[in-house]
Amino acid sequence: DIFAHAIRAHPFAAAPILRARAPRDLGTMDSKEAQGQIAQMISFIAAEAADKANEIQKKGEEEFSIEVHRLITEQKEKVRQGYEKKVKQIETKYAIARSMAINKQRLEKIKARQEVMHKIENDARAKLVSEAQAPAFVTKLIVQGLLMLLEDTVTVRCRQADMVLVKGCLPGAQSEYSKLIKDQTGADKKCTLVIDSEFLPPAPVSGKEGPCCLGGVLLHCQGGKISIDNTVDVRLRLVMEQAKPAIRGLLFPSS
């Protein structure tokens, strides 16, 4: 096949040899000369075929090298993309884990702070329970409410258990109220205090749910349209809310 290809590629390759013998009659060639010419033709064709084979092999090697380079480049790109994808996944997981850890730590810190604040509130609540039974304390609560209402007749609501205590504080509260108005404005103003027929919820009982009250009073007038809640519960919540920044600053100065 290679010889045939070489002959087809060079149809006149043997012409120089035939032309060199043109002066002589081909019939007069002896067997040795014919064999020599055939050998030359075969050698020439073989050389052409070898060159063509080398050319084809070289071209094949070049194409093979290009294809190998392309495949290696593609595989490198796939490996690089895969590596970048895994790195990104790891970074994402790390970021999520870090964020969750920070949030968890923050929630734990908030929970710990709230527990401390609740403890302070409970401690204050325990002290106010006994303080709410002091006549001077109840009198101040009534006077504060009267100064905010500035009415001639005010109804005072308290717990049923505190009714005797509150009744005993009414005269002193009326006198204190009139004195403060006189000192600050020069006017003579009196207020009539009446105990409400309704009562505030009872004291809290451990294990029992429902409305409860630590003590104090609720003042109202104008048929209940205007009221001032001066119970211990409300005052404690108000003070805790107002003092919360200062308490946090004292307890958690670094945050």
C-alpha cells in the first residue's frame, strides 16, 4: 500500500531512469540490467514511502501532542474549578459556623444578663413587699397620685388585706397634699379621699397563677375616667425600666 501510494503521488518518478536508457532498445536489455532498474525503482519508491510515513508519523505525533495538551489543560481546569468549589464550600460552612457560634454566645450573654436583671428585680420585689406595709410609704404613694390628679374628690383602691392600713393613711395623705400645694402655689386646696368598694388583686402565692398585686394603691376620679396606678408592681416595673441602662452600665461595664 505504501509503495502504491508513493507511485500515485509521483507517477513520473521512474521517468529519468527510463529516459537514460532511451537510446537503446528495451528488448536488448539483459536480465541483470532490468533487475538493476527495478531495484532502483523499488529503492526510490521505498525512500518516498519512508518519507511519507515519517511525515504522517510526525503529523500524528504533533496532533497527539496537541490533543494531550488539550486534555491536560481541560483536566487542570476541572481540577482547579473543583478545588475552588470545595474551598468556597468550606469557607461558607466556616462562615455559617462562626456566625452561629457568635449568635449563640451573644444569646447566652443576653440570657445571663436577663437572669441577673430578674434577680435584681426579685430582690427589690422582696424588699418592697415589706416596705408596702409601712404607713409612711403608702402615704407617699397616695400623695404622689393626688399631685398628678389635682382633684377635689379621689377614690383610693387597695388590696382587701391592706384596707385598714390604707384607711389609716388617708388623713395624713390629705394633710400632706394640702401642705405641698400651699407651699408651692400659695393656694388652699383640699381633697376628699374615699376607699373604693372594689379591691386590687391579692398578694402573689407560689404555684398559683392569676392576677396578683404586691401592694400600693390605685387612685381614680371622674367616675373612673382618670386613674393613677401607684401600685408597687407598676412602680417597680417603671423604676426597673428607667434604671436598666444605669444598672447594666454598673454590672456590665465592658459591653
